[in-house]
Amino acid sequence: MTGIDPVRKTPLYQNDSSGNFMEVLASPDETPKALWVTIYTNPAADMVYIHITEIIESISVFNIIGQKVFSGEAIDQLDMSHLPSGTYFIRLLSDNKSTTHKLIKK
């Protein structure tokens, strides 16, 4: 574990060398389950590709000030061409597990 989400008080784990963090959702009597995902290209110009070993229930994209700029269901690619350059956070939810990844849009 590398930290605690200050809002939800859930554990955060660093899942790879890119600095992306995974949020683990579990009740106090459950063993936390990980949701492993790869998101590329990062930084992105237009398209972002999502590889995950589980079915995605929902995906949300937030800008740097926390405004939701996209929300949808089970996709494996995301068109970012309509968004301005900047920093975004992609949040994936699957079977009571969640992960959030930082994405830079060129």
C-alpha cells in the first residue's frame, strides 16, 4: 500500500512504474481485490486504448479540476480529440473494483 485516498479513506496501491495508482474497494471484512489495467498512449493526441482483464462496468473521465467530461460503459478505446490539451483522470469500475489513471492530452 502506498497511501490512503483522503476522501474515501480507501487504500491506494501503486500498480506500475508509470506512477498510476489503483484504488481498491472492499468492505472491512473482505480481502481487497485489484483491478489491473493498461492505458496507452500516454500522453495522447486523440485516441486512448484501454486493456483490462475484466469487463468494464463504467468509465469516467475527469479534468484537472474534477469536472466529469465523459461517462460511458464498456469500451476499449476512448476518443479524446474533442477535449483540450491538459491533464485528465480516467476512472474505471468493474465488479466492486476501481482504478484511476492520470492521462495527459497533447
